[in-house]
Amino acid sequence: MSYVFLFLAIVFEVIATLNLKASNQFTKIVPTLILTVGYISSFYFLTLSLKTIPIGISYAIWSGLGTVLVAIGAYFIYKQSLSFWEIAGMALVVAGVVLMNLFSKENP
């Protein structure tokens, strides 16, 4: 169940982060409310994931996959470009998260 909580934390974090730009420095109420609820929900579910997943693993997955998903979301929503090197960097982030999960001695 902890990985379900971690997945929810990532989803809420990505939704919140993608609304940062739309909030226009917190001057637009709906995106500001979405990002506020999103970050609160994200941290809540992140704490629930820590019941069985070590904090280093949980945070690496949360931040790493969140970063990649935000970049992909920004590509589609805000039409922000992704260079070869940015894509390569994201691939390395994903590889790092996979390696941490595969070889962590504390991973349940």
C-alpha cells in the first residue's frame, strides 16, 4: 500500500507544480488553490509512504519521477521544448531511481 501512497504523492506534486505557472505568481485563484491542495496532499501521501519505504528511496522516487513528469507535462501543456540533453538527463534520473530501488538493502 505504501507504493500506492507514493504514487498518489507524485501525482499530486506534479499537478501542483504544473499549476505554479498558471497561478501567475499566486494572482489567479483557481490555479493557486489547486497547487495549494496539491502540495498539501502530496506531502500527506508522502508521509504515509514512509511507513514502510525508507525515506531516501521514497524521496528519490518522489522527486525524481516528479521532475521527469513535470518536464513532460510542461512540454505538452506549456509547449516548453526538451533538448536532447534534457531528455538524457531525465533518463539518468529514472535510471538512478531504478538502481536505488533494485539495490537498496532497506527496500521492502
